[in-house]
Amino acid sequence: MDQIALNTVIAVMMAIFPGFIFRKCYYTGEFTKQFNQSTEFDKLLWNVFFSSISIGLTFLLIYLFRGITGLKVLDSLSYETIHQLSGPIANNQIPKKDIISKTYKDLLVIVGLIYFFSCFFGLTLHWLVKTLRLDIWSPLFRFKNYWYYYIHGGKILYNNPENKKLAFTKADVLCEIGGETKLYSGILSQYTVNKEDNNLENIFLTNAQALKQIKDADGNTTAVKARNIPGAVFCIPYHTVLNMNLVYVYRNTESKNFQKFFTVVFNILFFLCLTFIVVSLWFDLSKYGIVGVWKKAGFAWWSYFALINLRLLIFPKNKFKFSWTIELSFIITALLWILHYPTLVPFWSVIVSLSISIALAVFLQPKKHHNHTSTS
């Protein structure tokens, strides 16, 4: 056991675990059970493949970061030091103490970055596939959970109106319970599938109704009476379902392809900038006047503050007449504060800008009116 422990642990950490994280983050939401829907050998191959992709992209990003910023990051790791580390490990030996003490900080950073970017790349690819509808247009990206495409109004199995967004799916479900057939209707809000074959296990209806046929003396249906079922969600086990009819209700608004593309690009850049802010805390920023824990924390905070206000400026949540001036003033304040670290702008200009931003936020925010009613 001692002979295989060290190199086995390193192999799992670097060749398998990053791919495991990637796949775990990719198969999220309604596709979680697909993570285990393959043989152990296939899962091992996919883990190794995505580990190599994650490691390669991480090293590429570090190389680009060093080239663009000129910062000496992870400078203790070189061909010689990696060779001095990997040689003993391959022979199930611990590397020398001096080489470990020289490189352990950068090793922890690089391993942490590989794991972080494995998660980031998995979530990003999942998001891109869903947002750009790559699973609709290409079988390569299609998920095995085919009920997702039936229930959410995709274009794979039936015709879907162009430029229409699904509002909700209404289901009419005919069940056999205790030897009797019963018909239920409602909005199909959730469902579960079997992890082996993706067949439905349960369906959940909101605003559920029980429908009952009113028949005349000859046995002909004259009317259908609906009875509201009390409760938040009505669960129907799928093994009781005889038949199910799905009706798709679409929004009237048309999707704008350019706006969707712009949103995708902006969100990718936004998360990359957030990643840069977090990673920069471990690097030497003294050439930019950022020295010490407090200045690094201040740089991270004002950078994050500028990004959040930029997002609010482009995608406003609460639209009112002068909302853009508040976000813009806070962006300027954050940038001035960052530029103050290398003494490119005086400190008084930062204070003036911050005061103006706070004043705008206080005086331009719309007042909330409270209605007071009296009873006699």
C-alpha cells in the first residue's frame, strides 16, 4: 500500500479529479442523473479527457495573464523544479525538503486554480449549451433526459413557433387509481426521472384541478366539471398514468438574437473578470502600488464594485429616470480609487467622486409611497 499511495494520490488529483469536477458541474439541474449514466470505464476516460482540457486551459490562461499584465506569477515553477518534483514522486519517494519549501505555495495555487477552472468551465459550457441552444441544433450536445425537451418546448421532437419563448407547459393527465380512471389538469412545474433509463418517475402539477365528466342517461358526456385541488403542488406517480397531453403556452415577446448573444458574451467576460480579481490576491501587485493585505482587499472590493455597477448599468433591474447616473458615478468612483493606488490620481478626487455618488444615490432614488388606510 505504501508503494502505490503517493503516485496514486497525485494521479487521481491531477488526472481524474479535475475531470470529475468538470462533469459534475456540467450535468447540473435537470440533467444531474446523467452524470452516472455510463460504464465505469467510460466515466474514467471522460474524467481523464476533461482533466486534460481543464489543465491545458488553466495553463493557457496563466500564460496569457503573465503576458498581458507582466506580473511574475507562479515563478517558482519551472521545467527544472517540476522535474525535481515529478522524478521522486514517480518512484514513490518524497521530493527533497528544499524544493518543497520553495514551490509549495505556487503548487497549492496552481492546483486550486485547476480545480476552480474545472468547475468554471463545466458550468460555463452547460450555460452556453442551454443559452445558445446547442443541444437543440446538434446531437453532440444533446442531453439524454429527453423528457426535458418534451416538457420545456424544444424543437427536437415537435414544431415550436419561431422566436417564441415558452411561458409554461400545461398537462392533462389521465390516471388509473384503485381501478378507476381519473383526469387531472394543471401546470407541469416539476418532474423526476429514473437514473437508469430517464423514464418519468413523478410529475408535479401546480394550480391542479380534478376533471369529472357529467353524463346523461344514455351515458354520453354532456359537460366536464372542474374541481380545484387544494395545496401548493399535486404529485402524480407516473406508474399510474395512462395518457398525458401537453399544451405549450408561449410568451408574446420575440427573442432578440443579438441581445442574447451580447448577454452571453458580457456574462462570460464578467465571470472572467471576477476570476481575475480573486486570483490577483495571491500575486505580487507592488508595481501597481498595491502592497499589503488591506490594499489588496481594497483593490478587490473596488474592482468588484465597479463590475457590479457596470452590470446594473447595462442590465438595469429597477428602471427609473436617472438610474444610469447612479451606476455610472459609482463606476467612476471605483476606477478613481483603483487608480489612486499607483498615485495616478490624487486622493481628494476620490473623496469628491464618492461624495457625489452617495448624494446622487440618496436624492435620485424614487421615493416609496406608503398607503395608510383607517378603519372605523
